[in-house]
Amino acid sequence: MFAVIKTGGKQYVVKEGDVFHVEKLNTGAGGSVLFEEVLLIDDGEKTFVGTPLVGNAVVKADVLETFRDDKVLVFKKKRRKQFRRTRGHRQFLAKVRIAKIYPDRTVVPADELAVVKAPVVAPAPAEPKSKVKVKAEKPAPKPAVEKPAMKKPAAAKVAKTKKAAETGKPKARPKKAAK
């Protein structure tokens, strides 16, 4: 018998007695955990495929040890910009052994159901769309502001234009006619 479980954003094919590493769990070494996100169970004769999960299926596992994985270096660089950053990360992991695969939760002993459940990440519920559209209130109009009056031209400019008008000189030379 084997099952496909989902934990820590990853999927694992597991059999009874398998030992493997998963993302950090809420229990320490020596504890037990129930994986409730079971995607598939095959017992040799029947195959139960979930849509997306198999209803009432549970996989029990014992936590053997919790530890941190090797360091992963994250290096960022932008060429010709004098930018370099190096960061390290060590992921928390748990070493687990699969104890039992239960296709139906009702046959699980009550004392085993009391163990810590593996964290289930559920998507946030979407807000129902209402058919009535609510119009947003328009913001209050801004009070009218008086615009300043146009400035009068400077006295020196006025004097130059009057002088040019009195002398009768044109402002620019006329272009020569083409031959």
C-alpha cells in the first residue's frame, strides 16, 4: 500500500516504514503527526484518487528528529553597478517515519487522532461578488481660487517698443529676393 501526501508545498509518495525529510512541523522529536492532505491511496486492489483530496484519509507519521538543512547561499549582482549581496539560508526540516496509512478516518484509534496535525495551508476565502453596485461618493469640489492678474510689461520694454515705432525702423531686415 502506498499514498501520495502533500506537506510543506511538496508532494511525497510514501509507504509504511519510509523515512524521509519534510519541511518544519509543529512537533519536536519523539512526537507524532497526522498528514490529512492525502491526494491518492493505492492498496494493490483499489485506487482512491482525490479531487483534490481523498475524503477521510489520514497518514500517521512519527517525528524522529528536527534539524536544519545545509546552508544555501543566495548571491545577487548587478553588473557595472557596484552592487553585490550575499545572503545565506538554512531551512528547518523534520525527519519522519510513516507509521500507518488509513484510507478511512473512522477506523483510526481515538488516541492516535489526538496527535498533532500537520499544518494545512488553505487559500483565503474569496469575497462573494454582490450584484448591487455601490457608487463611490464623489469628493467635494475644491473652493474656487482667484487667479492673479497678469503682470504689466516692464517699463524698459515698453519704452523700446515705442521708440522703434516712432523711428519707423523695421524690426528685422527683409530677405533679399532671389534672382
